[in-house]
Amino acid sequence: MASESVPASATPPSQEAQSEPMVAQPKGGQEVGAPRPSGRIRQRKRKRNAEGPVPHENLVRLTPWIESLGTTEYESKEQRLHDEIVAYTTYILPTPEEDAARTHVVDRVTEVIQRRFTRASVSTFGSVAQALYTPDGDIDLVMTMPQAINDEDKKRILFQLAAALKNAHVTTTTQVVHHARVPVVHFQTTPELGSYKIDVSLNHEDGVKAVPVISDYLQRMPALRYLVMVMKGFLSQHGLNSAAYGGLSSYSVICLVISFLQLNPLNRPDEFISKPLESESLGTLLMDFLDYYGNIFPYETSYISVLEGKLLPKEAKGWARESMPFSLSIECLINPENDVGKSTSQLKRILDVFNTALTTLRTYSFGQAQNNVLGSILGIPEETIAQREHVQELIHSGSLEKALTGIQLPPVWRRQAGQTQARDPPPHLARAGAAPSSAASRPRPSDSLPARPTWDSYRPSPREDDHRRPSRYDSRRESTSDDRRRTSRRDDYHRDSRRDDHRDDSRRHDTHRDSRRDDTHRDSRSDDTHRDSRREGRGRDTRSDDRYRESRRDGRSRNSSSEEPRRKRHRD
């Protein structure tokens, strides 16, 4: 595809300088980098995900819509810009094939959700419901439950939904955000299913209610669709298209454009707004939009009220914030007490890129050999074109239809048709001595109150995919049952072998106990023998002592008899 490209070096220096992220000013007008006052407590900031939207301003930007314009002569730069806006919108809007592909994927995802949660209803809202999405845009779905749900149940349902989507092979990775104001599950479908980014929220009805309201404005304001598509691409190019990271969401952009067309702040002729294609005024309206919200709009004192069709003071709503007086406030179309623009923390950077784009358009030298006025501020990244080509290849080759058929839907549990009465309870739950009641003797329920199903009144319904050929999932289910049988046999054999090992261990234990008992008897006998020998030895020692005493006694007697004649001689 031959198309004109705008390299990264073509971006004006002022625009590159303004692309730096804005640093919030501290309260009280303190300059950034100034020393903090003593005794001031440093406030902890809420942590955000490090990976935000990637700006495309430093990438190669393509302008393939220029090929459809040819070499027409133009009287002014605004007239040429008008035709380029129409050509860009015609190129970037989804084709009938792409719209049908997204519809089929959404229907299949909806079927997975409703099979897992039978009482839930799934609706589409946002850009997809209004056909205002780009080839790589997100798909917003809302799952509504019939009853009120607390925070713990929301968390449990979201994780169950994420598991069901992965088990159905719709996606490989999911991200559950259950602590946000609007709980949501983020996931991206597999490449075989188009690599669509889908967000499923829970019980968020404001987005669904806004679909008919915005559709009415799109019908009454022909310029709305063109300006919204240009501004969405422009903000995405600078990474400012996500409200989660301080930018402007698609809903906020729609409200800004509607309010601009309602007010007509620069007093353009009425046919410029009511008949933009006939008057060729889209180029003028785009430059007026950038000028109005970049330089004229009173952000400090007023908020946007689309329902009233005018600007109203912030004090009336209580939306004036002393800590952040320069802020954007937008009244929600469904819930007037909700400020849609309060999350736009990068407002200063948004106004800077608005002014830079306005200056670029005003200073563009018209009359060149190849005019590309809109391409000087807006381009399509290569990733977006690659995504469109990938989806078209899936459609034409039939791979998308095959992948949709191969989605493994979870089973549905429903009450069997024609079964309206509850069966007799099991014997262990029946009253003692009471005869089992029959369905004929049991009173019929009231027509206003349906019969309450019991534990055994539910049966899995047959698979609702009879229209397709048997898939690999059917054979996989049979092989799974065979594997369960083989696993059961292995478990029985392992249990028997463990029982035999236990018997062998008990026998060895008994033998060891007997041997220890015999050793104990031998030790006791040896102790008795040693005790007897010690007793005998003690008896021998006693006899020898007696003999010693007797010998000493005899010796003393002999000595006394020999000393007697000696004493006699001494006396003489």
C-alpha cells in the first residue's frame, strides 16, 4: 500500500517539548523543586500501573487516506482540511466485514459468559455500540446480575469469569481489577480470534443507558462523528486517550464535542454545524475546537452541562476544588451528579498539544505540490494498520470462523423441560413413620409462584452445538474418561501394594519385638548369674577374714606366753 508517511523528525520542536508528562503543582502555588516547608507531612500518592498508553508521536505516522483525494484544486486551506477529515474518517471507520467480525467475537464471548452465569445479561456500550471505534480500539461489555452484589461477591464473580474465559480458550491471560470504582476484567483474545482487547465490567449500567442518548446526538449533529474520530486519533497519538492515566476517555471527548457544537463559541454560521458536508466547514470547526478548549474555555469557574446546553458555575455543583482549581468538569449525561472529567489530571499537557496542533494548522503553507494538512498533526501508526490487515486475513481465509467454532463452551445447568413438581425426598430426610408422598397427592403450587426446584431437578442440558461438526473437544472428553478409568486402576493397584507393604512392615515389627524380648530374658539370666557369683565371692571373703582374725588371735596368745618368762626373769 503506497501511502505518505510523516517521520518522527517532522514533529515540531515545540510539540516534542510539550510531550513531557506534566508534574502537578503543590497546593498553595509552591514551585516545583522549591524546598518544602518545615513540618509539612509528605502525602502518599496512589500508585498507578507503570505501563500506561504508549504515545505514537515519536513513531512513523502514515496517512493512507490521502490516496483517495486525488489532485483536486482547492480555494483555501480550510477546504482542503475538510476533505482530508472526511477521507480520514471514511478510512478509519470499520468496514462491514470488520464490524461483522467484531460482532461474531462479541456474541461468542457473550455466550461463554451466559453459560457460566445463566442469570446474567451482557450488553455492549461505548465506542463499539456507536460505531466510533478504531481498528485497534477496545470492546466494552457490561455483565448485569439481577440481584445486588457486595464487594466480596463481585470479586468472586470476576475471578470466576476470568477462569471461564481462559478455560474456553478465548484468551490466555486476564487481569481482574476488583478494587476499582467500576470492577472490570481486562483480557485480549487469542490471535486466531482477532487479538481484540475486551473489558467486561460488572453491574455498570450508566454506559448502557448512555448508548441511545449519544445515538440521538449523532443523528442530530452530522459534524459530531467526524470531529470525534479525529480527536480520538489525535489524543491516542499523544498517549492521552485513557482516563485511567489522566487523559480523556471517549465518553469525555464526545461530551466536549457536543458542548462545542451546542454553544458555537466563535459564532460560525448555523449551516456550518447543521450542514457541515454541504458547507465544507469541518476544517474550520476542527480549528475552532482546538482554539476554544486550548485558550478560551473557563476551566477555573465553569463546568460543561450537555443536558442544559450551556456552561454552569462549579460552585452550584460543589465541584470547585481549592487544591486543583484549573481542572476539567463534565456533567454525566445519565447521572448528573457524576463529574466525568475529574480524572483528567493531565489537563495542562492536553491543552499544550491542542495549542501546538492549532499553531501547526495555522502556519501550514498551503499550495505545496502534495498538500497534507491533516497529516501535519495526525497520522496512523503502523501497528493499527497491521491490526486491520490481520483481521482481514482472518476473515478472508476462514480462520476466524474456524476459531469461533472451536471455542469450548462451558456446560449449562438448567431444569429439565416438563419437570415442574419436586420429587420425594430421600429416605434419610423423610420424617420417621411417614409414608412417602406422591406427586398426585401433593398440592399444586400457585400460578403466581413457580415451583421451587430441588437438588435433583437439575440436569445438564445437551450441548447446543449440534449445528457444527464434531470437534476435537468431543474426542478429548472421551479420552479424558478413559484416562480417569486408567487412573482409577492405578490408584487401586497402588492402594493394594501399599496394604501389602504395611503387612510386611507389621510382620517385621513383630519379629523385632520378639527378638528384643529374648534379648531381655538373656540379659536377666546373666544378671542373676553375676549376682550369685558376687554373693559367693562375698562369702569366700568372709571366711578368709575369719581365718585371719583367728590367726591373729593365735599369734597374740603365743606372744603372751613367751613374754611371761621374760617378765619373771626381769623380776628376779
